[in-house]
Amino acid sequence: MSEFDHNQLDDLIHSRIRLAVMAVLAGLDSADFTFIRDRVKTTDGNLSTHLRKLEDNGYIDVEKRFEGRKPVTEIALSAKGREAFAQYLNRLESMLGNGAHSS
């Protein structure tokens, strides 16, 4: 990307909550719902909504299971999600580099 073009950023990732989720998961193999909720500092319902959007677009894999009688939801970035996040960061860095030269 050779120009400052904010339209090149992935709108799905660019939401604050989804960006935070992607950032948390980028450094981990996987994390459970509660861990992500606590790191992102959001409500269960809000996180669920954002996770659904990421899952529907293939950016995360969600596994639901029971440990004893307790439901556990494990979330991981998919290969597609890791690539999309890396591309998002590269485009953002490119924008920041190009913006710095124009002042």
C-alpha cells in the first residue's frame, strides 16, 4: 500500500472490542470466554455478539464443551484470522509510516 488509505483497514477487526479480542488471541493458542471477557473488560452479552461476528467470518474457532457440569467456551484465532490480523497490523503500520512523512 503506497498511500494513506484508511479504507484498506478491515472493518470487521477495526471495532474496538473485536480488535481487543484479536490482540488477546494473537499471543495465545486459545483462551476461554471468561479470560477474554476479563482482559477486554466487557460484558458477556457484548463479547458474545462480537465473537459471533468473528466466528461467522471465519476469524476465530469456537469450541464449547462441559467440564463436569460447567460449560466452557474455548476460542482460538483460525489461520484465516491470524492472516487477517497480521494484514490489519501491516496496513496500520503502513498508514502510520506514510502519515508521519507528510507532516
